[in-house]
Amino acid sequence: MTINQISVFLENKSGRIAEVTRVLAEAGINLRAMTIADTADFGILRIIANNYEKAREVLEANEFTTRVTRVLGIEVSDEPGGLYKIMKLFKDNGVNIEYLYATLEQKDGKSIVIFKVANVEQGLKIARDNALVTISGDDF
């Protein structure tokens, strides 16, 4: 299972993230996870929303540039070494992790970590082969 993540490209100026969250809130979109990477001139806000199609539609209607990317959401044991176990599986199988971030969600005492991997199908296979629990967009 994969999740559709929305990347929103923003000018790096005061109030832009507030504007994104206002537009989504007014449309009844609930954010499940988010992270931002920035440079001096622009930022990329990455979000997981409860309804990515509606979120993307609303953002684009408000003149935000977006892109949808498939990512993996994997349950991680909330204990020392929980994340390492998954990182080692990916390393041992040659999976390149481009970035990752954690959500605020917890499920059955486990954290959910979002992984952007170079090869999603390979990442899914490793998850299945090792009985890792993957989260779909519907699970949020």
C-alpha cells in the first residue's frame, strides 16, 4: 500500500504556510503529516491529507503549484531501534531513501514513518517480504 503525498511549491516568505493551511482548513481537509524543506528562495511543503484529491484541487484552485508523489507509510515500533530495523532492511536490499519524516499518528502503540524511496515497488516488496505493516491513504 502506498500513500499519495502532495508537494506544494512555495515562495520562502512569511505567511505562505499559513495560507496553505487556511485554504485546506476552509475546505474541510485534515492534515495527517507534513514537513518542509526550504532554501533561501523557495520551499517544498510535503503533506499527507485525509483526501489528497480534494486537497490538490483546492490548492491548485488557489494558485499553488503541486505535485503528487507515491510514498510508503510504515508502522515503526515505538522503541529504541525500531526505526533502525527498517533502515537496515532497506540498506541491505539496496533501497535508496530520498527522505523520510514521522507523522503525529500512532496506531496500536506504533509510530508511522513516511518514506520516499527511489523505487516504490521495491520498497513495497521488501515491506511485504519482511511482514512490515504499510499504511494506505485510507488508513489515515
